[in-house]
Amino acid sequence: MTTRLMLSTLCCVVLLSCSGDKAKELLETAEFEERQQNLPHAKQLYEDIVRLYPSSPQAETARTRLDLLNKAP
């Protein structure tokens, strides 16, 4: 499971490095992962957005999603 998560994250990072608005694309990927119930990966991506793009609008959305996911049972 951990290896799969790491490989998924690596693939996302590689794919996103080829485009313009990385924060937006990371957010879209995190939201997709959340819809697919892959919550550990979604949380990791939200955390990446907050760490890499702290002043972006996407970081604010990511913080909100992280708060909600961390409060969920």
C-alpha cells in the first residue's frame, strides 16, 4: 500500500511538472482521489499544495479539505 501510494504521488509530480498551473492541477488530482475514496493520497496531495504553494487560492481550499478530512470519523 505504501509503495503504491508513493508511486502514485511520484507519477502525479512528474506529470504535473510538465504543465503551467501546478497548484490547480494538484488540487484537481487531490479532489479526484478524494472522490475515489483514496483518502491517504488525497490528504498527501492537499498537504503538498499547502507546503509548495502556501499563498495560492488552492492552498486555502486544500487547508479546508484537510480540516474536514481530519475531523471525519
